[in-house]
Amino acid sequence: MMEKFRILGKYIKDMSSETKDAETYFFVKDNILKYQLNIDIKTKPLKNKMVEINTILKFEDKENSKYKSYFEMNFATIIKINEDIKEKEDLERIILCDAQIKIYPDLEKSFLNMLHNSGYEGIKFEKKIDFEDLYKKRVN
């Protein structure tokens, strides 16, 4: 089977970890399990059937708490689409599902390293992001 796309490069475009003070740090450390991971995927068309995909992860407290930390990472991936791909639906699937599945190990590792280096060592994601399921829910 012929590949529908090829990854030309991937890198962390932007990363942010914000904890205001020691009091916030200790509060967040005790309550970080309440934080929710959100994902947003944006694209920028480039020349010669290339696309820049920006996968943005945000890990934040949705509750109305005085003490909050904020974590965000924009992970950029540059892909080259196979010349045979013409349909919009095929392109959407590549961007929202197939490419995300390929980069997920690096995406998760980079994001967890940021959290660990920000002082929240014990954090891990019990559930992996299921891009296939998210894509199917979006289509239906």
C-alpha cells in the first residue's frame, strides 16, 4: 500500500508552563488530577502539496479556582501529501487522524516532559488520545 503522506519534519513551535507562585504550585500539585487535556488542530497550506499541521495541547483547570497553573504546547508537523490525494475527505483524514497517530508518541512525550520539568513529576496520561475515534465522531 502506498503512503498517503510523508512527514518532512516535526518540532515544538511554542511551549508554555505558567505557575504564579509557591502557593499555586502546592495547590495545583494536590489538584492536578482535576485538570483536563484539550486538543486543537490547525493547518497552514504550504507550497508543493505540503501542509503545516499545528497540534495544540492545553492542560488546564476548568473549575473556578483562585490557584491555577496553565500548560500549553504547539507541536508543528510538516507533511507532504501524495500527488494521488485529491479528495477533501482524504486530506481531512490525513490531517486530523493519520498524521496525528504517527506523531502521538513524540507529542505525548514532549508534553509530559514539560509537565515533569515544571515540577509535576508524577503526571502521566492513563488514556491515550484516540484520534481515530475523534475523527469518526467529527464526521458523523
